[in-house]
Amino acid sequence: MTFEKAIKQSIKKYFEGVMPNAYIEANGGSFTYTPEYFDDLEKEADGLDKKSKDKGKKEEDVVDELD
């Protein structure tokens, strides 16, 4: 198996909800980037986008403020 094929397979399994259990166990049982983590991150980003629209600011202005 090539490295590229392994990466593609890993990403596909991740999106199917298959978690790398051996990796999680090897790291003491914690895994930061779960599908739930990205769901929460997406909701947070949507909330920031709505706030910026409510204030009448353009998205570019919000990005400039973060820098």
C-alpha cells in the first residue's frame, strides 16, 4: 500500500465514523479531533458568521479584526 492510499483510506474511514482505537489507546485514551469536535467547531464558526452579519460588517472586516 502506498502512503497516499493509506491517507485516503484513513480519511474515508474517519468520515464513516471509524475511529483509530489503537492510536487512541496508545495516547492514553484521549483523541482531540473527533467528528463531534468538528461539528462543534462548525457551529461556533456559524455563530461568528451570524454575529458579523448582524452587526453589518463584512466577513473581511471580521478576519482583519482577528489578525
